[in-house]
Amino acid sequence: MRSGIHPVSRPVVFRDRAADTAFLTTSTALSARTIEWVDGNTYPLIEVEISSASHPFYTGNTRVVDTAGRVERFERRYGRQS
């Protein structure tokens, strides 16, 4: 393999906002935010909307999704295109 072409893999904390859980894993994702983990070390923090901790397929729970709210949030973020 050629050296210098692959991104560096390092420990990163992913926090699931829906389930209010966090897990430490390795990733190549970059983040300016950091968090102090239970082991006392500081790691980059990446917040996600949904993970295996909150996804209905993995949890076996169904939940009602507010599709109208999701559309409005999308339009607020990206604006309405004509």
C-alpha cells in the first residue's frame, strides 16, 4: 500500500441525541468539539441524530416520526428552492 494516502483512524466519541447515549469507537471523522470521557481522556465528539441505541430496528420499539416537522426543519436549514 502507498503511504500517506489513507486518513488517520483515532478514538472518537459518538453521542446519540435521540437516546442520550454516547460510545467510544475509532473513526476517521473530524470534529472541532471535544468531550472528556469516563477514562479521563479527552476525545473528539461527533453528535448524531440516530444510532443503534435509538433506531427502531435495533431497539424493537416503534415511534411516531413527525414528518411535517422534519420538512420544516429541512426548509429552515436549506431554504425553499423554486
